[in-house]
Amino acid sequence: MENTARIYGNEIFFNFIEIDYSEVKNNPNLIKDIQQEKLAGFITKNVFSLQEVEEIKTALANIPQEEKRIGPMAELFPLPFTSASDSGDRLNAYINKAAALQKHRSAKAIDMLLTRFEQFFTAVGHPFEVQVTRLKNQGAACAAGNFRSFFPNKGGFYVHCEYFIQKKAPFYYQLVEPLSQEGQLSYLVQLQNSEVGGELTLYNMLWKDIQDKEKQEDNEYVIDKSGKRIYLKDMKHFSVNAQPGDVVVFSGGPIWHRVEDILGTKPRITYGGFLKFTADGKGLRYWG
Ligand SMILES: O=C(O)CCC(=O)C(=O)O
């Protein structure tokens, strides 16, 4: 495949395509194509205009700091699903905060963001019935996604795939309605690029061959099934560099990936989450 301004590297070894938002109505099966491994991912350009991106960032800035989780590397809102655990306090905190994004729907730009994603996933998620994931017992909806503002000069996001994260955060998956074991996609809208770095790198490394790391935050090597260290610098990779207003959807479950170090002065801001199929195979669910 050819390099483009957004998808580039020595070799684009996965089928990763670019389309414009105006073309999604002609491409209703893109998510099914990922499920069937015909496609690794796609960037949809111009899902949000630059004006809308600015409005969403302003709405995010208006959410009180005390509602956000400020970590050493990033600021997150609302709490990500990986924070759910069976220790009572953290579980209650997660359940309470799952509704926090919905509460801010009173801000016009947050409502526009959530509505656009409902329309987008329905458009590219044919023939699935698309909804935000619901908690099993309480029946409440999870957060549809979360905002992630990665601070400059604090690193990026270490190499991982979502099946690896799933293994480290098993509790969430028991908490929600039954979802299929197979298949997990990642999604995000780019709201602000860093000045330098911050690209998403996809490696030619799949969960079927590589399922471990010595330490979760390692960013130089992973461990294959025979116990051998696999150094990232030796592996084929390519970059996905989304621009503000673009939506990226990819097979983040099995494909190992990372976000490159964020350099310069500006944070890298995205809003995103994950998608999975329901256990009966009819539905598509997303959450953050
Ligand atoms: O922010 C990104 O580009 C990707 C984030 C990520 O690693 C994921 O959604 O799985």
C-alpha cells in the first residue's frame, strides 16, 4: 500500500485505509471488515470540522478539574474502565463516574461529540445493532469513551494491545453484559496533535504470537510465546498520524501498538475508547 500524509512507513503491511466522512454511507461494513480480518483499521477524515474540534476542547476545559483524573503523564475524563476493580470503593467510584460524561451532555459540544459517534458507528457498523455497553447488574450505561490529554515530554503510551490490557483488567468484562471473547477494536477522534511525536505506531506483532511483557510499562521489548524477548526496533512497523477531526478505528485487540513520545509544548488530546461485539454476535458495544 502507498504512503499517505496520515499512514506512512517503510511498508504498510496491514490493510489500513483512509476515507472521507462523506463516503461512510457507501462503506457500511467497515467494522465487519475488521471483524473478518479483511481490514486492520481505517481513518475517517473530517468527521468533525476544525470549528467543532475547538468547541469540544473548550467544553472539555470547562469540566471542573476535580472531576478529572490527573496522573503524572495524562489527564483523563471520565475514569477509564481499567480503573474498575472488585475492591468495593473503586467499583463504586467507577459506577458513579460512568455517568459523568453523560451528565456533561448538557454542554452542546459534548452532546454533539456523543451524537456524532452514535451516527458514525451506526453508519460503519452495519449490520450490528450499536449501543454503549451497559453494566450487567445495575443496567446503567458505561461511559461511551473518555478524553485523554497526554502531557508533553512525559513519554507516550507504552506498547500494548487490548487483549494484553484485558488480561490485566479482567474485572471490567465480568461487570458488563456478555461480550464476545473474540475481537476488540479501539477508536478515537484526534482533537489536538502534539508539535512533535504522538503518532500511533502499529507493529507487525499479533496477540496469537506475543502475549506478555516483563513489566507493563516496558517500551523496548515484549515476550513471545517461547519466552524470547522481541525488540520493537527489530520489528516492522508503520505510523498512523491522525489530524484534528479525524476518527481512527482499528483492531487494537490483537495488534500490538503504542503512542510515540509526545514532544514540544502542547498536550496530545483525543477522545476515544473501545468496541466489542455482543456474545450473541448481533450487537456492537462501545465504551471508554
Ligand atoms: O491514542 C491513540 O492513538 C491510541 C490509543 C490506544 O492505544 C488505544 O486506543 O488502544
